[in-house]
Amino acid sequence: MDIFLLLLGFVLVVLGIIGSFLPILPGPLTSWFGLLVLHFTTVIPMNWIFLSITLAIAILIWILDYFIPAMGTKRFGGSKYGVYGTTIGLIVGLLSPIPFGILIGAFFGALIGELLYDSKDTNRAIKASFGAFLGFLTSATIKFSVSVVYVVLFIIKFWEAKEGFF
């Protein structure tokens, strides 16, 4: 059972890294669940302080993830259409075979969203879509960084107790 929990936890922390770029999956929270599953093994003792601190960080990042792209968009004069366009473009870019499709899709999604909001002012739309794109990149970078730290913590916890698993 411990090996199953170890593998499940590892899958969750890796999914957390992937979730850093996907709007569907909350990256750091998914990685945190991987840490939690690791602590359910009989080999690694439950450390409530460690789990509480990492959960608080994951929740904070999850909440900020809703504000950072909007702040980037608003800072550059954008609208909610730009934020929605970024999300839709991100999903379309993810499904496309184009290299860096996520980044290209996020930018053009924001641009199309802003042009739908106000088709007459293309300069404002380009500036706002850049802001939405910058907000997305900032948010994804923060989520990615925290998720990578959680993977490192997972590996450290496993490495300290590896003899108990095998």
C-alpha cells in the first residue's frame, strides 16, 4: 500500500507542475495533495506543521491566481473580455500542435477578446492583450515555481525514508 501511495503522490506532484499552465487544474494545490498522500504512508510520519504551511502557501497562490491576470489586464487598460480571451486562447493553444501554442494562444485570445470589446481601438486592444498575457505569464511562473518546490520537498521526504519503502 505504501508503494501505491508513493506513486500516487508522485503523480499528483507532477500533475501540479502541469497544472501550473492549465487553467483547469490548480497546480500548487494538486502538488500539495501529493505531499499529503506521501504523509499517509506508514513510512513517513504525519507532520501537521509542514502540511499546514505548505497548504497555506498553496491556497494563497490559488487565490492570487484569480487576481494576477486580471491585474495585468487592468494595468494595461484591458477588460474582462481580455481575461476571458486569454483563458480560451490558452486552451486552444494547448490543443494546437504549434510549438509554444499555449503562449501564442493566450496572447491572441486576449487580443481577440479585447477586439470584441472595442474593435475600433486596436492599439488599446494590443496593449491590453499584452497586459493579459503578462498577467498569465506571471501567474504561471509563480504557480510553476511553487509546484517545483513541492516536487523537491516530495523527493527530499522520500529520500529521507527510502529504506522504509523498499
